[in-house]
Amino acid sequence: MWQQHLAILPILIPLFTALLQLLPWGDRPQPKRRALGLASSILTLVFAALLLFNVNQQGMMVYALGDWPAPFGIVLVLDKLSALMILLTAVLALPVLVYGCYAEDNLGSHFHALFQFQVMGIIGAFATGDLFNLFVFFEVLLISSYGLMMHGGGKFRVRSTLHYVLLNLLGSALFLISVGTLYATTGTLNMADMAEKVAQLSGDEAALAKAGGFMLLAVFGIKAAILPLHFWLPQAYSTTTGVVAALFAIMTKVGVYSIIRVYTLIFGPEANELTWLAADWLWILGILTLIFGIIGMLGARDFRLLVAYLVIVSVGTLLATYSFSSVAGISTALFYLIHSTVITGALFLLADVMAFERGKTASRIVTGKRMANHNTYAIMFLVASIAIIGLPPLSGFAGKLMILEAAPVSTSGFWLWGTMLVATLVMLIMMSRTGSKMIWHTLQGKPNDQSAPMGKRVAIGVLLSLSLFLTIFANPVRDYTDAVAEQLLDTETYPNNIIPSRNGEGQYE
Amino acid sequence: MEALFSVTVGVLTACSVFLILRGRSFPVVVGITMLSYAVNLFLFSTGRLTIDGAPILGTNTEYADPLPQALVLTAIVIGFAMTAYSVILAVRTRGEIGTDEVNEQDSGESSR
């Protein structure tokens, strides 16, 4: 009986935890808030795993909020893609929160509540099947991210937060305009219903829907940081605290997820005049984003900035691969998405502890003192580099190999091969340079005596070991992402599962 | 009515874009607020403009689509909170950096 409510539990748990964490909790509130936060993250993880298992076994779950049936009420649609993304969020959030509990949360007030709201917003965005509800969850995650980005204060952080907030407010306005346009032409907000209505449009109406669709691409482009709209990302991610940046590793993926969802379901294979609306654009923008990321990496003089550009490179790779619009393309893109989210999260945390233990030189790529736990970080850096560059034996290698394999034998395929291999070479060069400067070329004399707590290293280690996990279980994971891609591309039966009146029952006619 | 409505939305949007492109945080915040008004009006019109229509089916031959009204309410609430936040943030940036230029790199670099 309770299983039917499984769909909404990963949203409700962080929500109620955050509300509880906002209570005063006496003189020393932090330990209680930490305990609540950790319990919530563990529970979310458990339920996200159960959800994935359930969806995989019994097919898509549709949860009608307030029991209003689909085209009229808001529904949560938990298909395989949503379940995968929710689990990924929960898997990333737990180690990041553990890391944050080592005094990172004392830098500003209400870190824990904001963290939980952020997780709730991200999971909600993955779960919803309604376009306006997607906007609302975007706002939830953005509002908490505005707070988190300010965490710790300092004037550079304040300014980059101002840029981030203003840009995203513009994005939200654009989101509303495009949702309005789509509603005006299709008369629905439910994504599955909209997909059917969009397929019936022609002439002027189709042109309007096209305008709405492209505006939506701009909105998701801001979130995903694709080429002309990415300028906020390097500054924002490199000035905020490491723990927040690590959590934000999933934020660009929310943009990527929304692009995959909207441009496969609504403007996908069945959309008649608007079939694969964004594919050509995503292809060009993806490759250009990749190239921009390469140039940015070459110019980065700070480890954290370098990781921020790695995020941009991964977004470019993902979108270019997705734009092939095939089962193999989408499946490999998702595999790479899991890998890159986890590893960039780990790298942000690693950059943060290394900056702390290096003292004055922080995360700048210059010769500095030895760190207190020098060897541990050296090994972690090596593992993370191997994974993110894509050298065997870790998951980056498997991911990149699959992408190269999935690229069609055509001009576009060759372009992807070329840029991706150049990107890999540049990553190799930059990570080697960073490693040699920060780890090998250290100053003579005794190491810095500031030592980060053990738990922080464990948290990073857990994230890194996920890469190993992803390598060992690459086959089942790939099978699952294949199933996700097949389900996504099966846009004929998909709406029938969501809208009850199409199911032969007909009671809502 | 449609012409008047669309001109209003258009002028509001144009003014807000002009303000957002300015280099100081105060005009930018005002511009974003104005843009949210334009967006709310635009959303309101997505259910088609009707006069004297109840948002309920069956009581009247003329009816108004209730959904855009609900959407506008949501958007107003969110937009209001965000305006408050961005004003506070702009004031704080002004206090911490000492200028309300959105993008002054030099003063930041030299005082480091």
C-alpha cells in the first residue's frame, strides 16, 4: 500500500527535515541539525534506491497529487530516467553533506535547511510531469542555491552571487514566457498531454509553439551552462565554498535532464512539424561548449576554476552526444552524466580540502608547502584525474569509449571524435600540470600543520570509489541506461500511461 | 483590447530589457522587477482575453480560463520574494564592494 506513495517520499523527506531544521533547537543547535540532515539524506537515498528498483520492476509510476487525474491536475511521473536522476542526486548529496558537517556548516546560518531544500528542489524537478510544476521546482532549487552560494560570505562571493541571481531571475522570466506561449497554443501544461497536442499543430500555431520551444531551450541552456549562456558558471562555482560547489555538480545536470525530457517527449520523434526541434542546435552548441571548455581549461590558473571548466566540458559532451537522438546516443550520454556528476563533485571537495591544507597558496596552481596529508591527496588526485580524463581503468574510460562508439559514421560523428579526443588530451595536460605543481613541486621544509578532519577525506573517497563501482558494474548500468533511452524514445505508448482517459477507462471525458 | 494589452506588455518588456542592460545593480534590479510585471501580464493573456467571464464552466456562456490566473498568482508570489532577495543582495554588494557597478573587476583586484 505504502509503495504507491514511494513516488513522493524523496520530495517530502527533505522538505519536512528542512522545516524541522529551521526550529531554534536551543543553545547548540548544530549537532541536532546535522543529525537530522544526515538521517534525512540516508532515508532519501534508501527510498530513491527503492524507487529505482520499483520502477525497474513494475514500470512507470504516476502519482496524481491530490488525486486529480492527469491532464487536469499535477502528476509526478517516475519513469526510469527520473528514478535514475533521483538516485544520482541522493548518492551525491549524502557524501557532500557528510563533508559539510565537518564545520563547513558553521560558516553561515541555515546551511542545513538550505541544503535540504536544494535537494528537494532538484528531486522535484526530476520527478514532475508538469511543465509549470517544473518551473516551481526550478524556483525552489534556485532560491536555495542563491542562499547556499552566499554561504560563507566575502565580497567576491557576494558579487558572483549577484550575477548568478540576476541571470537566473531573467531565466525564470523567460521560462514563464515560454510556458505561457506553449499553454496558449496547446491548452495544457502536462508534458505528456502537451506532446500529443504539439503533434497536431500546424501553420501559425506550430510556429508559436516553436518559438516557445526555443525560448525554453534558452532557459535550460542557462541552467546547463551551454555556450552563449555559460559565463556565469566558472565564476560562480570557483568562488563559492567547496561543499556547495560539489552539490552544484548536479545543478547543471538538472538543465541537461530538462533538455532531454522536453526535447525527447514534447518536441521528440512524434512531434510532426516540430520533430527533434532542438537536435541541430544542441549539436552545434554542444561542440562549441566543448571547445570553449577546452580553451577555458588551458587558461585556468586555479584548481577550482579548472574543475569548473571540466563541468562545462562534460555538459558539452553530454549535449553533443544526446543530439544524435538515438538509443545509443541517449544511453551513453546518461552513463557519462552519472560518471561526470560524481567525479566533478569529488574534485570540488578535493580542491577544497587541498586549498585548506596548503594554507596561503590555496587552490592556485603554483608551488606551495607540502600538505599535512600529502600522500592521501596525491592518490585521490591521481584517481580523480584518471577518472575524469578517461584513462583506463576507471569509469571515464568506459564512458568516453561508449560515446565514441555511439557517434554515427558521418561528419557530425567525426567532429565529435575530434573535439572529444582533443578535450581529453587537454585534460591530461592540465591535470598533469596541476598535479605536478601542487603535489610534486613542493617547497622544502616542514609541511603545513593544518590538517583536515578524517571524515572529509572519507567523503571524497566514497565519491571516488563510485567511479570504481561504475566501472565494475558498467554492464548492468549500461543495460539500465539503454532501457531508459528506449523508454524515452517510445513516445507513442508513454502518454497513455500517464493520462487515465487514454487508458480505455474514459471516465474523465 | 488585444492591441492595447500587447502594446503594454511589449513596452514594459522593452523598458525592462533596456534597464537590465545597464551596468549598475539598481537599474538592473528595477528592470527585472518590471520584466516580472510584463511576464505576469503576458501569462494572464495566455488563456485568451475575456471580459465578464466567470472562471467556472456551465454558469455562463462566456467563461474565463482559470488556469492562467492560478499561474499568475504563483508567479507573482515567487517574483515578489525574488525581488526582495535581489534588492537585499544588491544593497549588500554595494556595502561590501563599495560600488554598485555590476562588473567592476579592477577595484576588487587592486584591494586584494
